[in-house]
Amino acid sequence: MTDLSIVVVSYNCRDRLTELLRSIYEYTKSISFEVIVIDNASEDGADKSVKGQFPQVRFIQNRENRWLRPAMNQGIRESNGRYILLLNPDTRLLTPEGLGKMLQYMDRHPEIGILGSKLINPDGSIQQDCQRFPGLGWAFCHSFFINQIWPQNPLRQRWQYQGWDRNDTRAVDTISGACMMVRKDVFERVGLLFEGSQIYWEEAELCRGARKAGWLTVHFADTEILHYWRQGGVSVSSRSILQTAMEQSMLYYYRKYYGVIIYAILAVLSWLRMGLFKILKRLRSLI
């Protein structure tokens, strides 16, 4: 069996994608791996570019845009590795043999189900990528605009692990979906991603499912990956569509882990919230 299956979902991000693939093959020599690119009907020539430069990549081009979660599941089903790395196309490996280090760490720690790398911004700063599981306090702050009005409120600081510089390896609740190395056993036990939600919240859903099944999620500080942040093609450019998709994914998460009553309350608040956004947008256009 292959050590690692690297699954990348792309959409109109040819240059970032080829930059990532170049770094993978340059910095990964110590383990056996395969790269599976699921392309959501890009129109930027990514297929010709990847096939020409990296013929060893399994490039699967969908005839339509399937969005993130369904395409991720598509790649996971195609994988043959003991571990599966879900990697954003707007990333680039910075640490020689970094993926090998992550895989070896997971081999030494069978209690870990999901491992994430340290993520670096283009300016060299460290991304604050890990969070606690969103709870009722988070939902309250989100629904009533508290995070926007009071960005440094104690609930948000606790959720974001404020005060931690991400320079040490430790167990966390969730890691960034930009880089998630997952044991294949996790998917076999907890299932694939829910496709009724097309994008967002997949890391919270997956990490919480793994925790419930008895595995830890860990931030691994010995490997660095550059993350350009939202330059990997998020399937659609419309802000309103993305906001609606995020709200739907949030509601699914709370229904799954907090029950129908909490879901119903949050659904009403979400409807009011989205309605207010539309009114404000309309007012701004008139002004």
C-alpha cells in the first residue's frame, strides 16, 4: 500500500496548483506517495499544464463544478494510501521531507487520527489556524454580530487559542482544512464528508467525528507549509453565494452535534441574519 495519498481539489488556479505540485515532488523523497488532483471543470488550462509538467499526477477533471466537499470525497475514494493528505491548491511545501516527518510522527503515535502542519503567510508570519470546536457560545456570538462588534471578546479569544504562537506541537480541537493528514481508518470509521454542505466547516466536522471515535487531532510544528489564503479557487466568486454556503454548513454542524432544537433556533437566526445582510447591501447600493 502507498504511504500517502495527496488529494488536491482545484478550480481555476493553474499557477498556484503547478507551484504546489513542484514543491511536492521537490521536497518529498523518503516516502511512497501518489497525487490525485480533482479539478472542478476549470477553464484556465490546468489540465494541459499539469499533464505536461507532472504526468505522474492522477488528474481527474470533472465536467461540472462539484464544489469542495463532493470533490474531496471523490479524491478520497480514488486514494490508495495508508494516510490521506487533504491539501489546498494555494499552498506550497517549505520543509524538505516535511510530509515524511508528518507521516512518521503519526506512525509513532497511533492515537492521532488527524495531523496538521504549521501554516505560514506569504509575509512570513504564522497563521492562527487552529480553533476549538464551535460551541453554543460561538453560535451566540455569530448570530448576534458580537464577533464583529467586539472582536477581542473572551469567547472568541478562547475559541482561537489566543496567546499560543503555534510554535510547538500539541493536541487541539480542529486544524485548518488547508492541510489535513488523515488516517484512512478515520474515514472508514466516521465516513466521508457530508455532501449536503458543499463548502466550509469540513475541518470542524471531520475533527469532531474523529474525536468522537477516539482519535486526537494534533498541530505539528516541525513542518511548515506556505498558505496564500483564498487563492486556490473556492468554486465561485460571489460573496453572497459563499456566505449562504457557509451558513448551511454551520447549520448542518449544529444539527449533527447539538440536536434539532438548537438547529431550529439557529436556522431562524441565520435567516434573519442573511435578510439583514441583504437589506444593508441594498441600502449601500442606493446610497
